Amino acid sequence: MAAPIEALAFDVFGTVVDWRTSIAREAASFFADFGRRDIDPAGFADQWRGLYQPAMEECRSGRRPFVRLDVLNRETLDTLLDRHGVIGADEDDIARFALAWRRLDPWPDAVEGLTRLKARYPIVTLSNGNIALMLEMARRGGLPWDAILGAEVTGAYKPEPRAYLGAAETLGIDPSALCLVAAHHSDLAAARACGLATAYIDRPLEYGGRPAPDRHFRQEWDHTAGSLVDLATRLGC
């Protein structure tokens, strides 16, 4: 028999917030100032997200000490701007654009769903985003977290086991009592391997309607829902 859930931990990028639409909006504004209408904002968002895992892998592999995601986002942005031949941009404008990941919009169901879930369970982040990033995003979008945990707390980027086990340890509960809520099968598979319970949220528009790149990790998860509101209903919240 499965252990009772004592807390819910949430992946954030893609599960709670719509990174692609939000980054495309920021990219459109940034490139409009340079008259670079040849750069597709949604495509740029995909490219920036595409550098996310390779940048973190440098830290996971030990080739580089752990650094916050804000730092990696700035470095990968510089790489892309150079790749697209964007020159002459003001440093303040680039710095603001690099922090666009702090200004991602919640999915329409996110605030309601989290609020309902919070009435029954502690809800925390288990994200690769750093604390300052998560805090600004939460205040901007009204995300009612009980605590901000994740990579900066454990010093480990998912899917390292320490990222999941460290969250349970911080909460003072057994891993089996912590449920990861995520829209990504790869994230859930790694969490399950560490003994966590799992809840899958279907986000078919995360990649603009394209199939998810990690769909081959799909399993029968402990819970499956079409939204966070749906999950709240399924968990009796």
C-alpha cells in the first residue's frame, strides 16, 4: 500500500508556468528594438530552452561547480545572441532579457489549482530555478508556495537523485511521502527511482503543440490529471 502523501513538490517550468509563450513575448519585444524581425520569437524561445539541459549538465557532471540558473540563463542567452549576430545591444537591456525566466506567466489553472491543493497539503517548489528567480515569479504570478526548495537548496540539478532526496530531507519526511507533480515524464521517472510518489499533469501546449521530447519515459504514474485544478479534485481538495 502506498504511503500517504504528506507534501506536494512541483516542477515549475512547463508544469506551473508557460515558459514558451512568455519567453517568446519577451524575445519579440527585445528584438523589435533592433529591427530584427528575421528572428522568430517562438523559435528563439525553443533554442534558449534547448541550451538549458546542456548548461546544467556541466554542473551535474562535475566539470563545473554548481552555479545558479540565473547565471546559466545569462550565459546561454549570450551564446544565442552571438549565434544570431545580435550586436550593439545595451547591457542593461540584455541583463533584463536574461531575467525573462523570472517573468513567466502561470498556466490559467495554476493559481486556482495550487490554492486548492495548499488547503490540504504543504506545497513547495522542486525546480531547477534558483530562489530569487522562483520568488519573483511567485510574487508576479500569485503562486502561493509554502516554501521554495529545489536546486539552490540541495546544490543539485534534477534529475540528480540528491535533488529529490534532498527535498524530502529538508521537509523532514520519507521520500515516499513526497509527491512530485510534473508535466515531464523524465522528471517523474527520476523522482520515482528515488522513491517519491508521482503526479503527471498533461501540458500539450508546452512545446507549442509538438510532442514532448521525453515521452519515451512515460510510465503509469500514481496520479494523472489534465490540469492542477483536475489534480486537486482527484486528491479530494
